[in-house]
Amino acid sequence: MITVIPPAKQNHLLIPDSFQKGEQFEDYVRRHLFPKAQYKLIHRTPGYLQNEKDYPESSLKPDFTLQDILNGRSFYVECKFRSALIANSYPFSKKYQLERYKSYTDLPFYLVLGLGGKASAPNQVFLLNFFDSQFAMLYKRHLNGREIQKDMAVQPSQLWKNAAA
């Protein structure tokens, strides 16, 4: 008997595990932390399969550009998931990525870090203002006081109290 794999599953098999986790965490962030009812999606970087076909320059942007529906203010969000801390640190980005992120000064820029559990259901979630923590390696001390409720929408007051840009 021959097993036929549906096209959607075939595509899923083509995506490296690290990219699958990244896309799952981005979906989690959009669905739970920045839901459609409160935040309008202005931009989302294309996924792995789209980038494999034809890599658009917009893939270099932060994962999301969102707009707070209540006050109309826009902001960037970069999403990162890690299974665990490594020696009390969280490898956030590569140096070249960090330099690129630093160029996005026109809007407030936030990092959403998921830690532990699964990318689609992290154990802990942290929200950091990028301009307060521009490091390629984040240490546990950088995360102190920045944990947010997982599975609950980020409130505008959390975003705008310390917004830069």
C-alpha cells in the first residue's frame, strides 16, 4: 500500500525545525498577545516557504509591524523562542541581525521572548523594549520584571509607558 502525503504536510516536511518553531511562536504571539481585536496587522514577514521561492527584502524587517487600534500608534515586534536558558543566558540574535534591528528607529520596537515549553505554548513570555536591551545575548537579569501573562493580550499601557521613538 502506498501512503500519499497531502501537499500541506509535504510542505511542512520541507521546513527546518528551527523555522517551524519560529513560525509557531509568531502565530502564538499574534493570536494570544497581539490579537486582531486590539492590534491591526500592518506587516508580517513572509514565512520560510515563501522566502525559499523568492526572498523579498521585507523579510529583513522585524517579524511584525502592528498598530494599536485604540490610539493608532504603530510599533515593531520581533519574536524569539528558545527551549531553555543556556548558562543563564538567552541567545537573542546574531550580531548582523542586531545591527539591522538597530536601524529601525522610526517606531517603538519590542522583543517578545518565549522560553520553555513549546513554541506554540511557551512556559514563560517576556516583553522588552528593544532600545532598552540592545544585546545579542540576553542574560537572566535582563528579563527580570519583564515577564508578561502568557495567553493574554498585551495591554496598551504595557507598550506605551516606556516606548521609545
